[in-house]
Amino acid sequence: MSELISGWNHPKPKPEFIKLPVLRGFTEIKALYGFLGLYRAFICGGYVRHMISEHPSGFPNDVDVYVQDQTSFDEIRKEIASTNTYVRLTVAKETKFSITYNIPSLFHILDSKAEVHPFCAAPQIQLIKPIVKKDGTALYGSMEEVLRSFDFSVVRCGLLTEDEALVDSDFRRDELHKALNIKYMYSPLQAIWRCQKYINKGYHMRAGTMLKLLEAWENRDDKYKDMMRRKMQQIEATTDSEDPLSEYLFLLGE
């Protein structure tokens, strides 16, 4: 009995992830979801947030697709590129991180017949490349591994089934209050840019988030700080961008 009573003083640790119900948005990606299931791929990020948020802010512009491994990526890319497949899409843009596909027309021609494209209701599809970032973080693997590479609690969400999503345990609280809660950070400059992006979407920084940003910069050595200052001054003097911080991050490789 004493052991049992002693155990009451130790509450169960908070889980890293929990499940939340899907509230909307599955019909639009139903065909895409089924297709991805054939290739060990899944949807994470902003579109899933739209599906489960209690306060959605409009239909997302894109849907991010992640894969478990290189084979999965190669198979999806090949299938989408084939002219003899019902899921054929054309490439809108390719970067070192992803391939963005054009939104398909309602109808496409397959075997000399006009067929409704199965992805025509979905937003623009972004296929994330299975790469390892500079900090060693992999953008592929299991859904949990991928979510751990995301910075804010409100973007740590992935679609498990048509009815459920896997989310950070702080997701519901932070999404409800539109609060930015940093769970992972590699670069303080990149984090500032990301915060700015989400502030423009109506979110705000929690006090702890501000402190994390300050501490992350202060913990960098003088060599790193001097290098960043010189490069940012150089870029600022030569760029005409209305969003110079994104230029910094791109050119600095952050």
C-alpha cells in the first residue's frame, strides 16, 4: 500500500504527441490521401492544422507531403510524372527542399478520354524531398520523426486517418490562443523569420518564445555573430527585396 500511495506523488509524464479529431477538409484530399498510402507517405503541417483547428483561418494554399524514405519519394515522383497515369501533374517549381506541382485542371486526357483529375479539389501539392538539413535534422522517416523537426507546436500535426490527426500535446492550447510556442530551433535568425511569418497570419509570440530567441542568439559564439552581422549588412546593401530577412536566410543558407 505504501508503494501505491507513493506513486500518487508522481503524475504521469506529459505525452509528446496526442490525437485530435478531423473537423473538415478531408473530402478535398481524399484521393491524395489514398494515393499516398500506397507509397508510405503522409500529409503534415498547415493543411492538417486547417483540418483540426477550432478556429480555421481560410482554406490553405498548399498541402505538404512527406515520405518515409528515398524509395518512397522516387516512386511518387515517377508516378506523378508519368504521362500514362491518372495522377499526372506538372512541376511548377523545384528547390533543394521540395517539388511544387501545378494545380491540375478539372479534366485531363487519359487513354483518349476526358477524366476528372482525382486531385483537382486539393490545394497545390508540395512533395518534400527526403534530405537531411545542416543541423542533422531529417525531413523524412516516421510521422513522429518528421513532426519533431517542426518548430512551432501549431505546425506539429500530421494526418493519421480520415478521422484523426497526430499533434503536439500543446497544439490545441496554442492554436486556440494563436500562440507561437517553439519546440525546436536550429537558427535564431530562421526562427525570427518564421515568427514574423506567423505573426502576419494572426499569431503572437509567447513570453517564453521571446526568451528562447534571445537565449539562442546570446548562446552563439562571437565568431558566428560577427559573420552574421557582416553578411546581413552586405545583403541589405545590395537587395531590393521587401522582405530582406527571407533574402538573408536564403543567401546565408540558414
